[in-house]
Amino acid sequence: MLYQSFDLYQRSLQAWNPFFELGTDFISHSTKLLPNNPALTALKAFFESGRDATKIYGKPDFDITCINIDGKEQSIEQVIVERKPFCNLLHFRHTDGVERPRMLLIAALSGHHATMCKGTVKALLPDHDLYLTDWQDARNVALDQGNFGFDDYVSYLIEFIETLGANSHVVAICQPTVQALMATAIMSEQQNPATPNSLTLIAGPLDVRINPNELDDFATKYPSQWYEQNLITEVPIGYAGVGRRVYPGFLQLRSFMSMNFPQHVAKYQKFFEDVAVGNKEAVEDHRRFYDEYLSVLDLTAEFFLETMDRVFREHHLGRGIATWRGEAVNLGAISKTALLTVEGEDDDICSVGQTEAAHAMCPNIPKSKRKSFVQPKVGHYGVFNGSKFRQEVAPLITDFIRAAD
């Protein structure tokens, strides 16, 4: 009933969107005739804010059709090279014929779409032949496609890495750092020829016992049953995945927003003011961010609950008890894959030290093939997106990959 009620509420809210859209158009024409009228500029801000508040935020597009390389525009083709029920493997294919290191960029499956990594993709594309995990919204996956749990996630990654083949590289952002490390260990122990040359782990919860934060504390605040009873619901009628048990995106978004609620309120107040005074650049920056941030997807119940237990409650990797399909995962098997960890100094989602912990977990990687880096003055989002990432982190990853090859 929870999901059904929210869906009805959202659709009823959307019914007001044409009203705000019409008002925005009318006021926009009026302000051209009376550009300095305070009442009209306030009304314009009201209608535009209302329009944004009443629209449904669907999955954004990547909109990556070309990139600039050495001052020249080059076309990029976006191709789905592998389709699975819960994830598509996307290839951002260069058209210049130049051979580049193959990279699997693993986007997080933790509420937002893979398009949250759009800036990451753009920054890495000039130097890499890039593939990306495009996770699907669980509410759109029919029940006859089966379940998707923690072990299935690891299996997906192994299959995708095998698709890239030998001498490839893996970069994982946030939540999938755990599964990426496990997949690399499994492939290393099996002496899989597609075992990646390098593994870059960015801002991930590998051992949340280190420097625990508010999010880590919340994960252990209640017994496991509480999370299942209060956060899990069924997809309602109207979606392909009707009846599937999920942790819905709207509940995840509520959690995201509550962690920094005063900042979000301040940003929307600033947005209202920017619309009123005609600060178009600031308005567009706000919209670009929130069009992405407010677009969320559902997680399968089994994946969410198993992740909570294995990563945040029982600390399987940190305690050396991680398993896959019932078999122990031996991180000591990783010896040929170079390891880079990247963290953000001000990250309030994955605290400093939680990702670097991977180095202690993998004792058999030579010192010459490992590196850790903390990016000063960035939070969680800034460690894989934005100017600091483009200027400092992306070049670091590129150089590390070149050295691993």
C-alpha cells in the first residue's frame, strides 16, 4: 500500500504541472514587456519553481555524442553490447580508430541512475575505451526474470569483465567497490585470463568499521527485520515489475535529502532568487544537478537487505569472511592486478579510510603496484565528478592505468 499511495500522490501532483507550465510561459512573455516589474519576476519564480516541483523525474539521458580531444571534436557512439535483466553494458565507442586501454566503469546501484556518472564518463573518455554498467530500475523488471541479489551482482561484474577481455581495467565508484574487489579476487584465484590489469576503487564502503559516519551508524541502529518491515514494499500495478519486492527509490531519496536537508532548502531558496533576478546560468546549473539527483530507481529487496547485512552490519570483507555462491573469497589471490584507492577528504557517505582499507585486505599485491590518494576539500559527489575530478583524479587514474599496462 505504501508504494501505491505514493504513486497516486505523485500522479496527482503531476496533474498540476501543465498549470505551472502555462503560467511560466505567460509570465515569460509578460516580463519581456515589463522586464523590471518586481511582481512579475516574483510570479515567474513561483511558476518555474512549481513546474519543477510537480514534474516526474524520469531517467536522464547521457547526451554524450561527442568529446573534445586535443582541441578536436570526435563523435562517440553509445552502444549496448550486453543486455541482462537488471543491467545493460554500455560502450561509449570512439570513431577515430585509435586503440585505448579498455575500462569497465562500474556505476553504483544505490538509488541513482548510472547517468549520475555522466561527468565521470566525459572526463575519462578521451584516454579510455570506456564501458559502463547501466543498472535497470527494478520496478521495470518482470517477476519472471528472477531475483537479483548480492552474489548476482558479483556474477554480473565477472561476466562484464570477461566481455572486455584480457588487459582491461576496472574502476568502481562507491557501493560497487565491494563487489568489484570480490570479482577481481575470484577471477584471480581462478586464473581467469580476463582478470583486470588494474582496479581503481573510489569512495567505497570496504570496511565501515573505520571512521564510521551517520550512515554507518544508521545501518546498525535497528535489527535486520526492522529494515525489511519498514523499507521494503511491492511494486504497484502499472509497472512491468508489479509484485516485485523492492526498496523504492522515493524512500532512498528521502534518506539522501534528510542527510543534508538544510543545504537542499538553501539551494532551492537560492534557485527561487536566481529565477527572479534572471541569473540563467545559476538556474541551469541547479536544474542540471537536481534533474539527476531527484531521478531515482528501485533496488530489489534481496540486494538491498543482503548488502546491508554483508557490508554494513557484518563487515564481511573487513573480517575476511566474504563469500560468493557459498565459497570463501580469497582476497590474497590478488597479486597481479594493480590497486588504486581514491577518497574524498570531506566525504560524509564513505569516510576516509574505508576505501583505503582494501590495501590491507590484499597483502600480495606488490608495493610498486598499489597507490592510495585522498582528494582534498571534496565530498562524496566531488570525488568522482566536477572540476577537482577532471583536473586531479581523472589524470591520476589515467597515469595509474598506463603504468599497469
